[in-house]
Amino acid sequence: MGDIKRHVDTWSLIVMFMTSVLFVVALFLKGLRHDLLLEAGVFLVSVKLIMMAYRNGVVATELKARLDGIHGVLTQLEGALQSAQSSGSGKGPDKSRKPSISPEGDRSCSE
């Protein structure tokens, strides 16, 4: 139950409980007639929406973890680049080399 509370908020849990209670009440009040099919359809739609909300929460958590990993790698690369530039000759990048694009579309540097 602890895992579901991370991805589903309290109001969604209340809606799940109320939907289940109302379905059981409708089952006893209407009996096994045609109206029960309508009630079952509404119940299944509610369950599907709840499952989708749960899955979206799980995917959002996984996506955040992956983005945090990418951010960490970029921060490390930025730090390495700054330390390489500061430990170099003290001047900025070589501006005498200008990038050019050949007719084939690949980039090369000309001097």
C-alpha cells in the first residue's frame, strides 16, 4: 500500500473507494438486470482512469530520475571542460580555425 500512495494522491484513493462502494450498492439495488451492465461499464471506465493515473505517476518518477542522471552527467562534463580550459594556456579557444561546411555536408575546420 505504501507504493501506491507515492503515485496516487489521497483524493484519488477516496474516489476509488466511493466508486467501489457505489458499484456494490448498485449491484444489490438493481440486481442482475440490464442496468447492471451500465453500472459495470461505468465502474470499468473508472478503474481504467485510475490505472492510467497510477502509470503516469510511475512514468513521471522514472523520467525524473533519468533527467536527474542526465543533469548530473552534464554538470560533470561542464566542470571537466572548465578545469581543462583553466589549466590550459590561459587563453580561450583557438579562433584562427573557422568551421566550414563542405558540399557533401560534413563539417571540417579550415585554417
